[in-house]
Amino acid sequence: MDKRETGKLIIDHTSYSTTFSRRFASRKPYEPPVPGRIQSFIPGTIVEVLVKVGDTVREGDVIVILEAMKMKNRLISHLDGRVVAVNTAPGNRVTKGAVLVEIA
């Protein structure tokens, strides 16, 4: 028999008692995105890196081109700042969530 844990969920300020499966109880907790990190949203291959350390970028600038599922995806900066780290290069295969570029 599958062993389940009981617990409490709070949704829209309402508390619910429920049972959690082992898989749910051992899931990775949610972590909010870090503003200065440009991450891959899907596994793929880096086609081009359009910035280098020290470059100044503005919100909306294309930072990296990532090829996934036969499409070239442009990853854009969501803030203004200076590139402090580039953690990838053209030809690299990356996993979902990999930090490609860091902006401060």
C-alpha cells in the first residue's frame, strides 16, 4: 500500500487538509527566478552568444540564440545592466534551467 503523508495547503488565504503522495512530498520546492540570470527554458544547443563579459545590455536586447526542436530561440535581457558572466559558448548543449549569462 502506498504510504501517504497528511498536510495543510493554503490557497487564496483558505486552509485545506489533504493527503500528499510520496512523490508530491519529495518534490523540488519552488524557487523564484533570479533577476540577473538568463537561463535556458528548454534543453538545446547554443547557436550564438551575442554578448561578452563587460558589455552593457538594455532590456529587450538579444543575448543568446538557442536552437531547440529545430527552432532558433532568441533569449532576451529582461533588465538593463552589465554582463558579469557568460557561462556558455556556441556549440554547447545545455539543459533546461542552465544559467547562460549573468547580468548585474
